[in-house]
Amino acid sequence: MSPFLAGVLQLLALVGALALAYRPLGDYMAGVYSSTKHLRVEKWLYKAIGANPDMGMRWPAYLRGVLAFSGASVLFLYLLQRLQGSLPGSLGFSSIDPDQAFNTAASFVANTNWQSYYGEQAMGHVVQTGGLAVQNFVSAAVGIAVAVALVRGFARTRAGELGNFWADLVRGTVRILLPIAVIAAIVLVACGAIQNFAGIHEVGQFSGGSQQWNGGAVASQEAIKELGTNGGGYFNANSAHPFENPNPFSNLFEIFLILVIPFALTRTFGRMVGSLKQGYAILATMATIWIGFTALMMWTEFHHGGPALDLAGGAMEGKETRFGVGGSSIFAVATTLTSTGAVNSFHSSFTGFGGGITMLGMQLGEIAPGGVGSGLYGMLIMAIIAVFIAGLMVGRTPEYLGKKIGAREIKLAACYILITPALVLCFTAASMALPTPANSMTNSGAHGFSEILYAFTSGANNNGSAFAGLDADTQWFNTTIGLAMLLGRFVPMVFVLALAGSLAGQRPVPATAGTLRTEKPLFTGMLVGTIMIITGLTYFPALALGPLAEGLA
């Protein structure tokens, strides 16, 4: 079987698995967030944190809950790293330096999981399992909660209330992420991923000495790392490491975990707003972009440029022979079109255009299908922009799902789509202008510029993958990327929740003959075009200096 055919068959198997999970998981999540009943364990948690899960919250109160919980999480994870040297189960590792501890705390709480350290050489069992893995669950649950709040804004009439943040947070963790992650961890252990609390041990003798590895609760962290679109690896090699991703089946299974919740949330959206067709329209938009990017990536990486690439079956530099070009290409697109950031190959070693595709996937806003929760609310913001543009074309007040898109709503949507590009481009420009940050680049020219552009694109969009080749463990990059991650995660949430509150307070507008049918393929095509045009106009000059210049050279 040719490598290309193997890649196509993997893609088809993945699409089939996602299609089978779409309806039951989407309906189940809609039931979770619509239920008025509380499980016993949930009641214990509410009592422990002093929350009343039945009290409705308007958007300012909901936002305060998001920011208070996330702020406390950053502080807890920072202190845990700073005290690691004094904690049991540290494996003899010292405490983390202040700038790197801040960067890592911001990273995992923001659902980014950017790592400027070697996981197996820096973090002990307590920090990995009690700190990082816990944030993998709750940061993902925060993203889903914000998305559900926006959906309620569309579904509710003159209510103003968006639900209860603490109830949404607990339910997302207890009823959705935790049970699926347990099953996924068992599957990964069966595939060969390790799950233990072993210490450091030698794995063999070599001519230059011995090599040492430490064990860890890898399979359980790997499961939520992919399921929650987190991406932070237990080991520096991430999902290219055989302890995390042992074989081609586990590779395809991990891609499935990355995509299953973001895609299924479109059905949850359709169910909660009372129109499954609206959910299918959002799903079609996401799927069109995802399949298009995957096909383009596979063509780019399989495009043979000489005898060496012919013999290798494609551009194999930086790719695992266990997965090949096909498995690496599918994984790279899945991880950068979502907010996952896990890697099973090194994106810096992709072809010039291939590296540009991974970068562009993040610059779209990671909305196809995007991160858990963040992908859905990002796509709904884009849908509002598309409806507004359509309204300008025909000269009528734009409406979406029966709610008018007025000046307030479009201003909030515009602020949402502007904040992340501003962070990416300003921090990249500052890093290129100052003398010291440029010393972190391994490469010069277009590829070196791509390393820095990719780093801030990844951080501000809460992806966390690295282009490789950039020494990011410096005070400048730890601090600036940490700020980009926090601002890129929580400032957009302010606009999302404010928009949700505005929509929830409206009275529905009855559909007329002139109402734009947002469940039709025509709107799906317009939405895809809107996304590509907005992204292209924003990032094209920067891309032209980096991956496009390298690819054309």
C-alpha cells in the first residue's frame, strides 16, 4: 500500500468514527447543560466551594466567575511549581524559575499548554498530575461553559440570565470530560502508553553512556490532553514519544479525541436553540475548512521534489516513521485547527507551505472545529459577522437565529476578532525589533521570522504547539508569551459573554420572506468566505514575510 493511500484511508476512518459519535455525544451534552438535576457528587462540590448552582447569572456575574476561578488557578499552579523542590514525588527536580512558572501557569489555565521546558526533566509527579492534569480538565470545562452561555443567549428571550457558571463548570468536568477521559486512558494503556508513578531509571547502556527516563501517569494525562484540546505533553517529544503515542492506531485515536467534542458541540448548539439545521450549517462550515486544510497539507507534504523524497514516500524530515506523512499531516491540521497544540511531528521541518498551513489554521481563530467550547463560540462570532455583511448587501437589519444584530452586537463581535491579531502582530514586531529576542532564533531569514510569528500565533490563539528551532525559555519569551496567552484567552471571553447577555435580553424577531436563511448551503459558503477573507487581510503581510517567502524560494 502506498503511503498516500494509507493516509487517505486513515482520513476516511477518522471521518467515519466522528460521524458515529456526533449524534449521541452532541445530544448528551445538550442534556447535560439543560438538566435541572444535580448528581450527588456535584452537590458535594457545590457545598465545598459555597456555590448555589440554581441561581441564574447575568453576564457580568458569569464573567466574574470565569475570571475568579481562572485567576485562582493561575496562582495555585504557579505556587505549586515554585514549591516543587520541597514537595514529595518531585523526583529530585528543583523548583521552577519564576518566569517559567508564570508562563506554564498561564499556559495551562488558558487551555494553551505552551511548554518552554522539557517535561521529563523538569516536572515531578505532583506537578504533572496534581497541577497540570487538573488544569487540563477544568480549563477545557471553562471553554465549554462560555460557549454554552453564548448558546443560551441565542435561545433565551428577554431573560438576561445565561445560566450558572459554577454549575456549568462542574457538569462539564464531571459528566463529560472525566468519564470520556477514563475510557480513553484505558484504550491508550491497551495500546502501550505507560501509566505509573515510577521514578527515574536507566533504560540501557550506550557507547556515550546511559539514558535515563522517568515514568508517570502518562495515559491519563494524554487522554485529557487530547480530549480537552490542551496539548501539553508529559515528555518533550509530545505525541511523537512512544510512551505517549505508541502506534498508528493510538495516533488515529488521539486525533479522534481532539476533534470529537468540538464537532459534536455543533449538534449541542442546534439542539439547544431548537433547530438542528442551524447546527448542521455550522458543522458544514467547520468540516469544509478542516477537510480542505487536510487535503492541502497532504498534497504539500506528499509533493515529491526529488529522488530522496520519492524513496521516503514524502517529506519525512521531522516526522515519525511509525505514522508517516499521512498520519503526521492529519494530526498537524487537527491540532492547529483546534486549540490543542499537541504534535506528533515537528512543524518546523514541514515544507514551507506545510508550515504555513499550520500557522494559518491557528490564525483563522481555531474555529474549524476549534477548541472545546472556544471553537463553537468563535464560529458563532464569525457567523454574526457574515450575517452583518449580508445585511449590508441587501440593505436590511441583520438577524441571526431570530435576534437582531445591531450596533452593540457588531461592535462586540468586531472587538473579538481584532484582539488576537493585535496581540500576535504587536508581540512579533517587538520581538523582531529588539536586539535580544532575535538571538533565540536557530534559523535566519524567512524561516527564523516564522519561528517567532508561529510562537505568538500559537500563544495568543491558545494553541500551544511550537514551530521548533526557537529557544523560548528566556525571560522575554516566557513573559510575553505568557501575557499573550492570558489576554488571548480571557479578553475575547469578555466580549463573548457581553454579546450573550445582549442577545439574551432581546425579544425574538419573527422570520419573514426577506430573512436570511442561515441554515442553507449558501450561508455556509458565505461564512467560509468571510472567515478566509478576514484572516487573509489580517495576516497575509506577515505570512508573506515568513512561510510564503520560504515556500516560494
